[in-house]
Amino acid sequence: MFQYLKRVSIGLRARRAERALHELPDHILKDIGIRRAAISYAVREHLKDDRI
């Protein structure tokens, strides 16, 4: 049960982070080195360490 809740929590954090990054203008994304098309991948890779 705990593992399931942890996965759900990680998924919610990932969606929240993706939404926040999608709201940023392109020039800021460029400054931090993320293309708009790669936001989802970047967030998932960053949160990969939190997975079980």
C-alpha cells in the first residue's frame, strides 16, 4: 500500500512540475536548457531517483 501511495505522490509531483514549466516563456526555458517538447522527459528523469 505504501509503495502505491509513493508512486501516486511522485506522479502528482511530476504533473505539477510539468504544468509549472509549461507556463514559463520560451526564453526562460532556453536559459535553463529545456526545450518545450522535452519538458515531460526532463521532469520524469529528474524524479526517477525518487521511484522505488
